[in-house]
Amino acid sequence: MTEVSPRQIQTQLEQAVAEGRMVAQATLLRGPGRAGTRMLVWPSGQQTGSLGHPELDRRVVADALEMMKRPRAESREYSEFDARVFVEVFPPPPHLVIFGGVHIAIPLTTFAKTLGYRVTIADPRRKFANRERFPHADEIIPEWPQKAVERIEIGPTTYIVILTHDPKIDEPALKAVLGKGAGYVGAIGSRKTHAERFERMAKHGIDPAQLAEVYAPIGLDLGAETPEEIALAIMAEIVAVRHGASAGFMRDKNPRPVAFDSGSGG
Amino acid sequence: MRDVLEAIQKWRKEGKRVALATVVKAEGSAPRREGARLAISEDGEMAGSVSGGCVETDVMYQALDVLKSGEPRLLRYAITDDMVWEVGLACGGTIEVWVEPLPEASAEPEFPQEEKP
């Protein structure tokens, strides 16, 4: 393969990360080549650069591809090569899709951007879905849900929130996104509202098992009252679902006597 | 990485050299995990973090050395009784931090791109 400079590798890495394209980087911490040598691995299995040994490269490419299935970072030992390699997968950022450019959606967009999510607002009402209200959103789609979803790629790292309180928008939105493999679907509304919605939609042939997966009423139980607090409760729920966490009080997890708890804090 | 990219690109525009510190191994209750990053400019400015704030200053001085020598290095921080009040980790645990001088990135691609969407 052709020689690739560290500068070219750095440029390709930064472009991929900035554009949200999946890439893995392998850094030689110890091994056959010069410490600090880097190689990029793309989802296609192509590599950019080399760690200095073709067989080691092959092994690392295979491991990086495997790691892309569950993106993470780790140091790996390759004893046959007396090598230690740090491999890190840079996945595309998580995507928050908000149906309904309502008041709650404004602080929700702020929280999601701080946490590194890409944010899309979809609402057919241009009074709600516009740049003045959402200067911080990545994308605004002023369309009905059926039309909007055509422009949204849904997968395990897509988190969908439905906020309009208006069945004319909420129900088509639910119908359009359910069963597409999203990481999370939550819908605003009381237990009663959701039960009625559930019944109506089941009558229209929506699979009740899919409806049962919807987080409704939405959000963690934070006692939220203001739109900002409700947005926080929704965002916290999404983070917990994303990490498969129980979302309880940390204090109540693995309780232990305070007197012996010398290493806490930070 | 994404969280420190903006700072890195800003420092480069100002003509500063940049070092990057990356947690490559975290054990026990270390506050930040593998992949956590701290970027350091040649003026000692910092962005991001590799711990809860307890080792960043030391990493920064090491990074300035790395920029001088041009050679990357691996740092290891572990909590010990006599280190608690020095550079020990407030959350306990052990971390290994890789510190490397960052090559400049070109503003425009000067080679064929792979994996364009």
C-alpha cells in the first residue's frame, strides 16, 4: 500500500469525526513499528496507513471491525508481535428526533446538543418549526410526520420524542416510526391520554406489542413542572435507556456503610 | 474526540502546536474511561479531561515536554496512600494516559477520500 503521512491520517480522522462517519483508529503503543504510529480502519474493511507489520494490520483491522458493532475503546495486546495497540471506534453521534417544535423542545434541543446529539425538529406548523425558535437544531423539517420520516434514517442510535399533544400529529408520528428499530420512542401525554391513543391506534391495526414499547408517560420521575424540567426528565430518560441503566438514585445502588467508603467523590 | 476537536482546530488556526492526551486504559473506579481526551496547546491551554480534574495539571506539563521532544509517552496514574494528596485520583482507580504530539491536519483533502457517504 502507498505511504500515508501522519498528517493525512489526522486529516481523514478529523473529517470523519466532524461529519459523523464511522471510523476506527489504531495507535501503536508498543510493537514492531515506531510507537505512536496510527492506522485508520473504515467500515468497509479498508485501512489507511499501517502499524508496521502486515499480519498485525490484518488482525487489528478484524478486531476494529468487530468493535464497530458495539462502539468502544480499548488497549489490546498482540503477544505474537510483542505489540500493544489502542483501538478506538468513533461512531456517528446519536440522533435525537423531536416531533413537535413546542416549548419543551427548545430546552430539550439545548440539553441534547450539550450531550453531543444531532438534533432534528419535525413539525408541519412553521410557527413552531423555524430557525428563530431553534437556532441550535441541526435540521428543521416543516412537514407532516409521514413526509418527515422519509428524510430521517432510523436505527439503534436514533432517539425519537413525540411532543405535540395533538393526535393529528402525534399519532401519525408514532405510526411512522414504530417498528423501525429506533433506540427509543417516547410520547408526551398522561397515562389516560396514552391509553386512549393506544386503543385508537390498535383499532387501526398498529401492533400492540410495538405500542407497548413506547415510553409514555414520557421522562424520568423528577417531579418536573416547568418545560425545562420536563425536558431534563426526557433527556435523562434517553441517557438511561441508551446505557441500559436503571435510572435510580446512585446512593441506593450497592448500598454500603458510609464509614468504610473512603474512596468516594470526584 | 468530538468534544476537543473544536479547540484543537482553533489553536491550529492561531498557529499553535497541539498535544493530545488519551486514556488508553482505565481500571477500578477511575472517573473517566478509555477514549477520554485532554487536548493541550503549546501555551498550556486545555480542553476536555482525562480524570475528574486531579491529574490534568500533571498531564499538561508532560504534554508540553512531549511537544518539545516530539516523542509520545505513556503515563500511569494510580492512587496510593502517599499520592492521595498529590496527583492521586480523587475517585480511585488506575489510568494510563497516552500523550502524543498531534500532527497538523490539512484544511483541504489532498488525497482521495475513502468511505465517502
